[in-house]
Amino acid sequence: MKNRSQSNALPQLGELELSVLRLLWDAPVQEAKTIWQRLPEGERLSLNTVQSTLERLHRKQWLTREKRGRAYFYQPALERGEFLGKLLGGVITKVHTGQLSPILSGFVDFADTISEDSLTELEQLIAAKRKKRQEES
């Protein structure tokens, strides 16, 4: 089985799986019943469905788990930012034609639709990465 960090494939995640991941990023280390109770009203299926979803995410290596007593407690295998980085990296790999300009331009256009603050934050992140790169070389 290919390690997630080596895979260029986009994650195949359903809506419930994404909802579960969001809940776990907000409050890591939860058992199935707590996750089920925290799901929004419109997404709350049976507890068995949530348990199956957690098991699927564990098999896909998106969650880790620890048994405590009779229950498993789950937590994300990746932080939200790492997950988004892999997701974006997968999309870029799938559509990349050799030139980064369209990808970078699209990303900046997207950041601009969110808020002016997001462009400022993007500039700060780029400056921090450049500084770190210079310090390491």
C-alpha cells in the first residue's frame, strides 16, 4: 500500500467522512458516540453509520485510533493544514502541464475572493517561507 505522503492521488472522501474529519480537527481524540452527537442535525445518520465511517477513515490512514476500555478514540492522522496541502498538491499534480503560472495565478485569484486579509496573510506566509529557506541554506 502506498504511503499517503508518496501518493499523488486525490483523497476519495465522502461528505460524511469530511464532516467527521472537520469535527476531529476542531476537537481531536473523540469516540464514535461523541462524534455522532456533534454532527449537524441534517448529517446525523445512525451511530453504526458513523462507526463504519470512522473505520473506513482509519483504513484509509486518515485517522489513528486508540482503544480505551470498550471504545476506540479517534484522532486525525494529519493536521488540517497538512491535509489541505496534500489535497491541493494532488489537484496540482493532476492538472499540471509544466508551467506553474496558471496554478499560482488561480490560487491568488481564489485568495482574493475570500478577503483582502487573505492576500495579506498569503504575502506573510510567502515571506516566512523565504526567510526559512534562506536560514537553512
